[in-house]
Amino acid sequence: MKNNFPQPIILFVFMLATLVLSAQDFQGVATYKTSRKMDLKIDSTSQSNGIDKEMQQKLNAMLQKQFQKEYKLTFNASESLYKQQEKLAAPSPGSDGMSIVVMGNSQSTILYKNTKEKRYANKQDIMGKMFLIEDSLKNEAWKLGNETKFIGQYTCYNATRTKEIEVSASFSINDAKDEPKRTKKTITITAWYTLEIPVNTGPGMYWGLPGLILEVNDGSETIICSQIVMNPEDRISINEPTKGKKVNQAEFEEIMDKKSKEMMERHRGNGRGDGNSVRIEIKG
């Protein structure tokens, strides 16, 4: 659906709604669900070791399920907390030896954002050690579009931006010693936000639009809001996490890289050598 509202009008509506809601000291809770496209490629070496198309399909299904999660975003005019909803742990690998490890994807992760002060605090448990990443929120160069659509009862506008990311994934059979292949690519991120909830935040690290972000798609991962409760009866608290070893984002990424290599070495050391053991590691 197209809409020819110019950007100045959109920003004016956002400012007006913000003034009204600020006077009401509003709060809200939004529920998001995530999914990710996976297309694991099996090379000729892996095929010669018994990884056929049936197992490839099974691995892809396992990976997709791994990224199907539910999060809650608790927010007010300037602060938010984003946390994965707890669920039962996935069953341990079966006799086929397949397992999946996603670094930095713990249920204990709590992301606090303060868009007024342009900073965040992200508590993460990495291999049993708690870290608290504290850093500044980067200004996002969103390009506001004119398209609209409904997400639930809310009219949403589209916005896009580009981002360079590092893709890192490894697939190994038994004690393969190949390091993960890492490449960089530029992706286009499309977000949908609503002026009806004029807060410049959203799921994960997304923020900076003139309204709550209800949907994001980066070409592989989709995050979409399934429910919003405004001003719930039970007043909510947004408490910034304080526990964990304090590091900035660059320091944490170095630690993640080191921990990833340690985990690879550990898996190699535990290889069964029976010709069927499969390990997949994803940095996400």
C-alpha cells in the first residue's frame, strides 16, 4: 500500500504524539517472534563422508528451529528492556551426533537501551561467564519510505538502511581442522514502524525511527511483533542490568572470537571418530 505523506509531516505527527504520551507517563510491553532462513550447503568432501541430501535437510530444519524464539520488549518513553522468553532446553543430540552451538544466544541475555542518552547495556552469559557490554548507541541512517501496511491494528511505515556484516559459519565432519570461513557483505535492512506508539526503539539493537519498530527483515532474519499491551494494569519496572564483567562492544567481540575458537578446539578434542559425528557452529 502506498502513501504519499512527506517525511516532514511524519516527523510532525511523531513530535505531537510524543508530547501527548510524555504527559501520560506511558509504558508498554511488545512481544516479538523471530525466524531465520537457513540454507546449509554441503560440499563434496562432506558428501563423501556420508552427508547426503536427507541429512542436509535435517540440519537446515534444526537450524531454523534454533532461531525460532520469542522476546518481550518492555518500554517507556526513553528506556527499554529486550529479553528472550524462557523455554525448555532442546533435547540433547541423538545417536547421529548432530549438535548446534550458537555463540551469544543465551536465554539469560538482557539488552537495555536508553535512546535519550544514546547508550545501551547488554548482559550476556558466554560459556558460563557473565559479561556486561556497555557502549553508545550508533545513529542509524534510516531512509524513510512512503509505503504503509497494517501489523495487527497499527498502521506502519517502512524505512530502510544498509549495513556491512561479517558472516561466519563452519561445518565440520569429525576432527576437521578447517577454520570457519568468514566473509563480509552489505545487507539491506527493512523496518516497519508505527507513529501510533511514538518511541524511537524496537527489538534488539534496532532503534532511531519516529515510532516503535514492529517488524524488521535483514534478508535472512525476520523479527515481527505479535502482541502489544499499552499501559498494563501492573506497573512495570525497567531496571538496567549491572552485573557482569564490564567491556565495550569491540572488546566483547574480541572475547567472542577467542571463545569461539576455544569451543571449536573442545569439540575437536571430543570427536568420536566414527565417521558420523557432525558439528555445526554459527556465530550469530
